[in-house]
Amino acid sequence: MTDFLLELRSEEIPARMQAGARAELEKLFRAQLSSAGLETGELTIWSTPRRLALIARDLPEATAAVSEELKGPRSSAPPQALEGFLRKTGLRQDQLEDRDGVYFAVIDKPGRATIEVLAEAVPAIVRGFAWPKSMRWGKESASSESLRWVRPLSGIVAIFGEELVPCEIGGIASGFATRGHRFHCPGEITIGSAADYAEKLRACHVIVDHEERQAIIRDGAAKAAADAGLVLVADEGLVIENAGLTEWPVPLLGRFDEAFLEVPPEVIQLTARVNQKYFVVNGADGKLANGFVCTANIDAKDGGAEIVAGNRKVLAARLSDARFFWEQDRKTKLEDHAKKLNRITFHEKLGTVADKVERVAKLARWLVEEGIVTDSPLPFRGGAGGGAFRPDAARTDRPHPNPSPEGEGLSLADQAELAARLAKADLVTEMVGEFPELQGLMGGYYARAEGLPDAVADAIRDHYKPVGQGDDVPTAPATVAVALADKLDTLAAFFAINEKPTGSRDPFALRRAALGIISIIQANELRLSVSMPLAAALATLVGKSSASADRFSFEVGVQQLEAAGVQFSEETVDRLRDVALQNALDRASPIYDQIIQPSIVSIILFLADRLKVQQREAGVRHDLIDAVFALGGEDDLVRLLARVKALQAFMATEDGANLLAGYKRAANILKQAGQDVSSNSRHAELVSASTAGPWTLKQVQGDERLGAADAALFEALDSAEPAASAAVAEERFTDAMAALASLRAPIDAFFDGVMVNDPDEAVRAYRLGLLSRFTGAVHGVADFSKIEG
Amino acid sequence: MTEGAEKKVLSFQDMILTLHAYWSARGCAILQPYDMRVGAGTFHPATTLRSLGPEPWNVAYVQPSRRPTDGRYGENPNRLQHYYQYQVILKPSPADLQEQYLGSLAAIGIDPLLHDIRFVEDDWESPTLGAWGLGWEVWCDGMEVTQFTYFQQMGGFDCKPVAGELTYGLERLAMYIQNVDNVYDLKFSDAVGDVSAVSYGDVFLENERQFSKWNFEVADTDTLFAGFKAAEDECKRAIEAGVPLAAYDQAIEASHLFNLLQARGVISVQERANYMARVRDLAKGSCKAWIDSQSERWTQNYPGWTL
């Protein structure tokens, strides 16, 4: 057993690509060896900016010899058959074995030397390597076929045991020589085998193990900070990035002018991290201190004094830019910054950011006024806010931007509207222009700096949340209103112009918006019919305000929708005008049917999809969500999930599983009889009402053609149906499941005891009807046809 | 440089002369700046056009570069609307390009065992030239001092072979070497005898003030728009007439006028993309015409070479 070492040396590989490159190297190496019939055990894979290394331990010297046996024709077969077999095997007749009148060919394939396999594998790996971006270089690049690599490939070390694995790729031949640290040991060093590789490099100022470099940076940075009485702000992303930029990492602590600390700490941390790849440090008080840790790639002759001085200067230039922005931005009130939002296009078909702000402000207020978002810690649970949306709800003559000094006294609706009006203002500030990732956060700072109430500043700061999975979900009422309104508007707006995500394409991050909506509703247990705020958002979109902000300008709305590709008949325009004149919108209005309803339907479907993805991680079965969702009309996500969870608990019981089996059997029979499973059929009516229908329980019991099982199921349905529907109506979903469970024994007994397709047509009709009524009862709780299993 | 040896810190002009000597000794033709207003050294036809085709090409030159929107009326210690780039083109890119480059840093006084030199991923793309390449920004103690690029495409055409491009930011590098915080304090030349030293500010501060004002406030936008249109038309005429070098001059002119229009704030976001596409078409058209005018010779002298 022998070890193999491969080193692919290259000019500096981007730090962000190194982890992927290690995985790619492992994958390709295993594939190459396995196709040659070699097992690979544990692989060690390392990376530095200048090399990828692989050590495969305990490879055999050769692949195993294989003996292949092929059965040929009978010896009595015509000569053509034998000739054909000889051609196929490449053997002579005297090399075949005659076993009981049948020819066999035995072909021995000798093992191949592993070193030969490796000599072919290495070029194949290099040529097949997938980099996120690759390039050509040098003389060879005169041809389009020249080798591509992430940056110029400069050397290959390939040693099996202590023997060179000879190979050549793109003019680069394998050898024993590599190079040490670019500055400390620029000359060639000779590697003997996998055993001395890492240590020889270490002696030449290269720590080839990326994890070791990461540990040096992680611990060294923490120690450099601690030695100065400071606490490093841990940042694993920076640890990995700096390890990908260095072969000999040396963390160094520097200080910057304390005066810069007046700039918000997030700004300092961001510019230090993103632009300079520095760690920041906290003081003993837990607040950001005037220090940074940079990671040098050398043991500098002066201990790093010059390096620290240089880096300090660069950071100071960055921070003075940031401080300049911080000072400039605060000279203008957010309200005045917001006026410039009409210069920023939100989307060419959807107008400017100012237009969006207007819509979000109205919607945020509406969410509060409808009682969907309330002041109480846990919101009003009585009903699902469903009042008609009044597009004029947010008039400019309501209390708004200029809050009185006692701004804290603003009502929640006023807070939400004000925050929404100012939430996007920081987009035109210098700071956010420079650091787009600080949007929201800076708005929050600027709001507080100009004395706006905390609730408003917090809502501005956090209204983009949650940004991704794991991000905080807003719970402060004003923030919830703005965050929810912003995302609902985004979804409504893009769906209205038919910009829906497709496949991996989601340029407007609508999936994230949908997930945000779901998370906010769940975290705050908001009881609402999602269709309503969507209708509200769409109505505002249709009736986008013109110059007079409180007037529902329908012409503008129509023009916008027409520009967006929505076709209007003259009649529709008239009806839209009516709606506009009414200044109101309810479910009965035509605009609702024609524009709003179709968009709502597709948005609700989209939300359901996102809900499934989100709930998968919580272990909720997607088919059960479908089963509840397929009933239609459910757009209260809190209620929907409660029902799904009860259903999931039920399906885990024996009753649940058996009921599902009974349901499937019933559905099959009904299907064969040409009946729709999901709705009560004519047959069901025959047996639906125990008093009014042709069949009553008494008749069933008295009919000699029918048996006990016929009556028992009838009776069970009579009690289960009202119990289940009452439980559903009162959102007692576990009780609804229990009601269904009571059907399990009767349905089992029914299938055991009777034949549905009785020769007597009346009996058959009765039994089909009964089954239809059974599936109907089940559908009152969930559409079991969507359930898998 | 050797450890401990007191070496005189290079003035701005001596730094340039040192780089000239360094690259001259490595076979580069030392060219002079192109005599037109450009945004970067890459616009010099010695880079744009000569990076196309199979012929070896090794040159170095200083290129005064103008970025009207970066003007700060001489009040910002780091930003200028007119500055210098030192440009080196080596085609095909030599195997030891990084080592040659590091040698040039040593030549101007940067000791890599005292200062932290790093190659940090930075892929270069010029939308107006239809060009891109992969490479790094080179950091010295955290400051970007050079853009290092392997050209992959120019004018929309594959570079065959690939040229290596080094673009040094001369003012930044000089501020670093001379250890000054304000660009105007840079020592441009040394005092000799009773001739006193000249600072960067002596030479350029007034230029920055006046040109910032002209770029942002004075330049007549109608004239600029008309100039853009005229350059565009002339570029197309020159392409038609088979004189791509002249055509390319007009593409450069259009590009700079577009930059000035931007500084005047008269080009909206939507129009911006449109103008950039027009400049790109001119640059690509000029590159294409250049290739057409040369390809017969190229294929003759370099059998097997294809576009």
C-alpha cells in the first residue's frame, strides 16, 4: 500500500472559490480512480491561495487482475456461430474451453500499475475541473483549445510512494519540485513523498492545511485583541476568507482614531470587513472599540509595524469617507430625502420608489385600522379582518410627517404610516449609496437622530426583515405593519404586471418576500384573510394616486395597467371609473373580478408553495398542506397551519392511516362509477339528509336487500358530519379529526361486509351514494385525494 | 533593495523613470501617452487594438487619465479628475508575469518582507470596450496599488494569445512610497542645486479646481451632445473607409464626451445604458475593422492562427 501526493500549483486562487475547488478535486479524483477499478479510502485535501493538494493514502500498487468468462456457442453449432464468437473475443479456437459441449472463452485482464492509472487520471482531472470562472493564458492561448484554469496553472507535483507520476498538461510537466512562500522562500523545494510534503512546506513558510491557517487566524486575532484588553468580534466568514488569502497568516492589531467611533458601529464594521477584510473589536463595555485586526501574509522584519501603519491609513481614509457621509446625510431630514425617491425607478412598469412608498403607507395604515395589527402584545383574535379597503384611507390631511414634539403620542396607525413614508428615504442618502447593505439600518439611525419616536425609527430600521431564513422576524406592532405592507405590496405589484419567478429566476426576490409575509404572520399569529390586504395593495396599485394624494386617480391607474400589458374594454374602463368614483372597493365590484381576483389567486398559490418549502424544515408534510389548501377559500395562514398540523397528527395514528385507505378505496370505486370524488354527487343527495332524501336510516334498516354495515355507515355519517363541520367552524381541528376517526370502523366494516356493485341497481345506487357521502364528509376536513401513501 | 541600506525616497517623476528603466530592461517598448482624453490607460490603442491578434507586443507607458465625475475641486486629498496610470502590456503573458511585476515594486522601493503584498481577486470588465479579463487587485498593506489582468476578450473578440495587463495607480503608489496623506503634497521632483523641488500640487492643484468647475458646471451640454453625435458619425465613416485607427480615435472621443455629459448630470439612468451601448458599438466596430485590416498579414505570418 502506497500513498499518493498531488499538488496543483497556480497563481492566486480567489479565496471564495477554494472550498468548492477542494470538493471538486475530491470528486474528480474518486471518479477517475473508481473508473479504473481502484478503491479510494480517506483523502486529505488542502488548499492555499497558490495550491490545491491531495493525499490519497494506502493505494494498492496495481488494480486487481480480472478474469472474464464468456459463454459461446455449442460445439455442435454451425461454423458461422463459432467464427462470430472468435471474432468477438479475439481468440483462436484452441484457446476456448469446451465444457460439456459448450464453448467458453476465458479472458484474463491483468492488473494495471496504479502509477499508470494516476498518470492518466491527473491530466483528466485538470482538464475536467469545473471552476466558477476560468481563463486562458500564455503562449498556448494563441489556440482556442488551450488549457483553462482559474488562474495560470504553474506546476504539478505528482508522487506515488517516492516515484514520480509522469504526466504533462498544457506544457506543464509533473515533477518533485514546488515552491514555498512567495516572499519568504521564493526558490524551488523538492518534495520526497506525501509523508514530507506538509512539513517541507511548513519549513518554507507555507501552512498548506487550510484548517490550520483558519485556526491560527481565529485564535491569533482573538489573542491580538485580548493582549490589548479588547474582545474580537468573531466572524467565521472573515476567518475563512483570510485563510484563503494567506499561506503564512499573521494577525496584527491596529488602532484607528477614536473620533471615528461617532459613526454607527455597523458602518465601521462593514467597511472594515467588506473593503479591507479586517476584524473589528469591542471594548470591555461590549461596545465597538477603535481597533482592528488585519491578517498579514508575512512575518515582517519589523514585527509588522509598517504593515499596521499602512493598513491604518487605508482604514482611516475609508472611515473618513464614511464619517463624511454620516455628517452630510444628517443635514437633511428623512422627510426631505424621501422627496427624491420620485427620481428612483422601482420598476419601469410600476413607477418610482415614491409611488411604492405611497402604496405601502396606505396599506400599513389599513392593516392597523382593520385590527389586523394591533398594539396588544398578542393581536386581536376575534375575527379575520375583512373590511373593505378604502383607498382614501390615508389622506394627507391626517397626522403625518411632521410629528409634534410629543410624537410618542402618535396612534399606532399614524406611527405605521409615518414609518412607511420614511422607510425608503435612506436609499437616497450617501451612506446607503456607498453601502447598499445598510439600507433600513441607516434610516433607523437618521430617524432617531432627528428625534422621531423610537417605534417609528425601529420600524424604519427593521422593515426589510426578515431578510432570510434565520433572520429576526419583526414583532413590534408598527414594524410589523410596515414590514408586512412592504412585502405584500411587492408581491401584489409584480404579480399584477406578471413578473413571477420562474425556475431559478427570481430577480425581484419575490420568494423571499413571500417567505417574509408567512414568517411575520406566523410569528405574530396575525389572523387575517391574506386576500384582503392583497386586494388592498392591488386596489392602490390600480388607483395610484396622482398629484393630489388623496384623490383616487383612476385614469392614472388604468394607464399604468395598460402600460403593463393589461387590456381593458371600454366597458371595463367605465366600470373602473365607477369604482374610482365610489372611492371604495369591495368584493362585489367588477374591478375585483377582472384584475384583482386573478392576481390574488396566483399570489395565494405562490404563498402556499412557499409555505410548503418553509414548513418542510419543520417536518410538516407538503401533501397535507395541499390537502387542506385544495379545499379552496383558505387564505388564513394561521388557521391553515393549525388544520394541517392536526391532520398530520391524525395521519400518524392507526385510525388515520386506515381511514385514508378506506377513502382511497371509496374514491376508486366512485371513479370507476364515473363520479367526481371531490364534490357531493347526485348519489350522495340520495342519502344525504336522513329525513328528506329517498333513503332514511329507518328505510335502510328496514330494507332486506341491505345489511347491517349499510346502516352502520349511514348512522356514523349522520353523527360524524355535523360534529366535523362544527369543529372545523370553531377551529377545533383535533376534534374534527376525532369525528373523522369515528368513521373508520364503519367504513372498514362496510367494505368487509358488502359489495358496492350489487346487481340490484337501487342497492348499487344507494351504496355509491353512501360512499360519496363518506368522501364528502372527509373533504369537509381535508382533501384526502392529495395525501400520499 | 537591501536591508538597512538608506535609500532615497523616489520623487513622482523618479518613480516613473525607474519603472521605465525596469520595463525597458525587460524588452518593453516605452511608448508615450496617447494624445487624446481617455478614462484609463486601457483606452490607448497600444492596449485596446494591439491586444488583438497573434503578434507579440510588449510595451509600457504612462497614460494621463481623466474621470470627470471624480473631480473634487482640489479639496479631497485622494480624489482627482485627472491622474496618471502606468500601463504595461505583455503579449503573450509571460509565465513569470507575477514575479516580473513584484520585481518592479521592489525597484521603486517596496520591500515585500516589510510590506504585505497580496493578490486579491478582482475581475476586470470594461462595458464600453466590450472587454473583460481575470486577475487581481494587488494590495500593499491593504491598499490597492495595481490592477493585474489577463485579458480574455477585447472589443468582443477572444484575445489569442492572452495579454497580461498591469495598471499601476501612480499617485497612490507615490503617496505610499513617500508616506504622504495628501496627493498635493507629493514630491513631484527633487530640488537640485538652487532649483527647488516641485510638488504635485504646484503642478496640478489649479488644474483640479478649474477642470472640476468646467466638468461639473461650465461645459456646454449642447456642444457635448453634438460632439458625441459627430464623433459617432465620424467613427462609422472611418470604419467604412477602412481606417480603423482613425475610427478608434473617434470612439475614444465619444467615450470621453459621454463621461463629461455624465459629470454634467444630464444623462438619466435609462439613457446611460443606451449611451454606453453606443460607445461599445463604436469600440467593437473599430476593433473589428482593425482585425479585418490586419488578419491577412496575421494568418500569413502565424499559420494556424484563427480569429
